[in-house]
Amino acid sequence: MTHNDQNDQEVSRNIRNTLLSYLRLFSDNEYQRRIWIEENYPPDGQFITLRSAIEYFFNDIEINNVPERGLGFYFKDQAEVNAIRAFSTRLKIMIDLIGLNVSDVSYVRYPLWNEVM
């Protein structure tokens, strides 16, 4: 294994870990309530807004376009690709309906939110 191969694997692992941590936020009701609804931010200032999470998915790694590009890199198999495609499709539908310039609370309280999660 070359040094570049090791770097590529580490980059893929880091992207996967970041992706999973963002996905967990979309399924963590307690985090959503505390941070996105009540805006009860931790004293250390370490938190992720819903807007940041959305931007990660649609701008930083662009998984909504062609998630298959991540197969073998940060998606282990086609089942993960299919799951992320379903998630990003539902999220995009909701964004198209209510827009990007709304509060985190507006997203979480929107009727389609449970389908995104």
C-alpha cells in the first residue's frame, strides 16, 4: 500500500465518520429539541446547527447528486447508497417546500420532518 493509498483511506474514513455523525443528528430527538428547538447551546460552543448539517449534505460532499461516487470510499455497500439517497431525497423535498431561509425550529416542526428522520 502506498502512502497515497493510506491517505485516501484515511480521508475516506474521516468523511464517513463525519457523515455518520451528521446523520445521527437527524435521528437524535434529544439533540434536536435541545439545540435546534430550544437553542440551549453547550457552554463550550460545540454544536451543529441544522443549517450546517444541511449544507454539509448538499454542498460539502454533494451526496444528493450521485451518492454512488462514494461507494467503496465512504459508503460500504449499495444498501448504504440507497439509504442516503432516500434520506437526501426526502430532505430536499422538504427544503424545496419551505426553503433554506427558515429557522431550525421551522424545519423540525414541519409536518414532513418525521419522514426525513
